[in-house]
Amino acid sequence: MSDDAIIEMPGFRGRITGRLGDMVVIDAEVEADIPAHASETEEFAVVIAGRFELDMNGETLSCGPGDHLVVGAGVDHAIRVIEPGRLILIGRM
């Protein structure tokens, strides 16, 4: 997948802006709730703008600008949008 590639799923639209080893860096707009899903690899995200709730492992975590999230490989998680915003997401594709 090339830099500047667009990644879209319900509620999420991201653009690959760079690479960190074998991981990609994605600048993502999150406009609507993202249904439960799991990634095959660990994901790290930093909230740039907006407010979100992350449902993971039976817990709900609230996050806003400056907060970071770590989601383990294979862990089901969903995002509820309180206020649309942006994330920087780092993970493997």
C-alpha cells in the first residue's frame, strides 16, 4: 500500500502519511461510530481533535485531544463518537 493511500470504513476515513518500519502512520477523520472490530496487529492512536469513547474488554474509556489509545492484536473494540475529530493511528496493514 503506497503513502497517500486512502482507507475507508464506516465512520472512518484515513490517509497513509508515512511509515515507521513495517507500520503505517494514518491521519484519520472519525465522523461516526465505528462498529466493533479487531485488528490482527496491535494499534496505537493519538487523539488530535474530537471526543470519543472506546469500548474494549468490557470497559468504556473516554478520550479527547492529547489522549492515546493502545489496542492489542485480536482485541474487539468499538468507537463511539461524542464529537467528530481526528486520530493519528499507527499499526500494520
